[in-house]
Amino acid sequence: MRHIKIFLLLFLLTCTNNEQIVPNPPDVKVVFTGIRTASATDAQINFINNHFDYVMTSLLSQDVRKKITKPKLFLYRSIQSTWENFSQFDWAYIDKHENMFCHNNGKRIITVYSSYLMNGGDLVDSISGDALNHWINYYAFNASEQVYKYDYDGLFIDEASHKLSSGVVYGIMPTDEYPDSMDSKWRDDRYKALKFIKSYFLDKTVVFNGLHSDNGAEQSLSYTDGGMWETFAFNVSTGEYYGKKKWQEVIELAQRNRENKFICIVSKKEHLTEEIDTRMFILSSYLLVSNKNVVLYMSDLTLGTDAILYYPEYMVDLGKPLDNYTQEEGLYKRMFEKGLVLVNPDDEKSIAYSLSKEYNQVIPNKGGLVKEDGSWEGYLSYQKVIGKMPLSPMSGVILIIK
């Protein structure tokens, strides 16, 4: 088994018959989805090559590069915290320079993930004689050297959040580096760090994980090529719906930036494979803003955060979008050549939509894990609908013109 960490954007596949998996992609993609995993067999890599657009891996491997032939390949590197046994960098060198680490009372801060918290403010002029003795300089130089040496298409900067949660570090905050306003200092250092790192990748794509509306993270899109919003719709710990206001923040952010920036929307939830209605709500919400720059990643946490997952609703063929989404009495709608998408993001209110013609409602069945032999189970079926289309709270439907 090849141990690689990957981030995948799926090809959209056409669906032409009820309750069948249809292998041929349509002329126009509508759904782009993503996933990350720590391992992939040769059969799974073959599946990747035939279904995905992008791969994110932590490994430096010519073998992986040769096997992943069709998708674009991104190198994964964590900026906020990293592991001694994860050979992204030269740890013997890093250990010599304590300024690279965040400290509490002179001691390195350990995260809840058993990794060291790195000092995002440790940055000096790149022409300084001791530049590589500082964390952000060291990170930018080494990550860029690896990307160019192994001919990757870009860099994915993980853990680039603009606000540090005390839950990540057992409540011990790096007060030595940030004695006053920690949030604003952490944020401003992150701006400088991302801008500096991007300067090493002028002809490559740089995407950061840490895109949220709070504490100014969206401003970092002006310094990079894109960002990932990793908590769309549901709380990862509790599985609870964040509510319409938080949902709307993500949709509006994607809408504002989708023409010029790469935006990845991530929704993680336990038992997602069995919760068909929840999956349709997430996918329908995504389709309101989907285009070639907007990516969806749905993760069933019960199957493991690194599992390769694929869902039949990714095969929906709606043709080209005809317009941007619109709102009508709390309901969100987007029209496509071959149908429409309706979403009710309200926590409590049900809404009925009057259909002007007969449609086929898309009903996904099964889906989930892509097995080690490259096989996968899932298919689409359809249900005729006409008249009033009821949408319960937190629901979405995809309708195909009959």
C-alpha cells in the first residue's frame, strides 16, 4: 500500500439510466469534490487517475508522481504545527533553532495532535544571512525546493488558521510570542507568512487551510491562490448544524471569490454515508456556487479521515449553470440547462416550492468507501415530482427536467 496523503477533486460523471452507475463523464462538469487520505493502493490510484482532477500528497516520491498521471499534484505541508517523525523537513536542523517554535515559559508547546506548535511570526528578510534559521523562511525555502524539484503543481498549506484555539494546545497559549492581543498578532503574522510563502511560488498554485470569515482570514486570499473552509454546515465534534447564518457566510464567500480564487468547501460528519438527506443538503448547497474553482469535500468521519470516499450524487449531470443563485422567501435556487437546485438552509422553517413542470428528483443510493481493489458501490435513482415541492428545514433537492 502506498502511504500518501491526498486531496482529490472528482470528475463529474454522467447519469443516464435509473439505478445504474454510468461511467462516462458529461461535456460540462458541475460537481468537483475532494478528499484526503493517508494511503492508496495501485488500484485506488488507477481509480484516482480516471475520476479525479487534483491530488494532494505529503510524500516526496518520483514513483507517486509517475503513477498519478492525469490529476494535478499538490504537495502538502503543515505550517502551524508539525511532527518530528513526519519527515517534511530536516528536524535535526530545526531542533537547533528554538525561535522556530512557539513557547510557554521557555518550553515548546505541544498540540493535542502530539505535534509542535511552530512560530508563524518567525520571519526575516530572505536575503538575511541567517534567514534559514527562522521558521517561515525555512518553511518557504524547503517547501518550494521540494515542489520544484519533484515537479508538483502547487503547495497546500495546512493548519494556516488565523486564530489559535486553546483547545489545540491544552489551553496553554504561546504568551511569550504574543503577550498582548494574541488573536490580532497571530492573524497579522499569518498574513505576512502566507504572502512571503507565495513569493516563492510565482508560477505555482498556493492554497491554505484556514479560510473562515472571522478574524480576517478571507484577506489572505489576496496573498494566495485560494483557501479551504473546513467546517461547512456541521460541527465536527458534535455533528450539530451550525445554522443558516454560518451556512450563508460560506456560500457568500464562495460566490464572491469563485471567479478568481480556488475555494474548497469541506463538510465532515459521522455516519454521512448513511445520511442521504444530509449529503443532498450539502451537495445542493455546494451546487449554488459551484464552478471550476469551487471544490466540495464530504467526509464520513466514521470511515476515517483518510478514507477515499466517493458518492453517487457526484454523477449528477445538470448541464451548464444558467445564472447565479437567487433567493425567494428563504429558499435558495439555481437554474441549470437540465434542471434546478433548491436549498432550504433554515433551522426550523419548512418551505414549499411550486413546480411549473414535471421533474425527476435525484435520489442517491449507497456510496462511500473506494476499496483497496478500486471497487465502489453506489447508484442514482429518480422519483417523479410535480406541483408543490416541500423542503423541510436543512434540506436540498436536485431536480432534472423530465
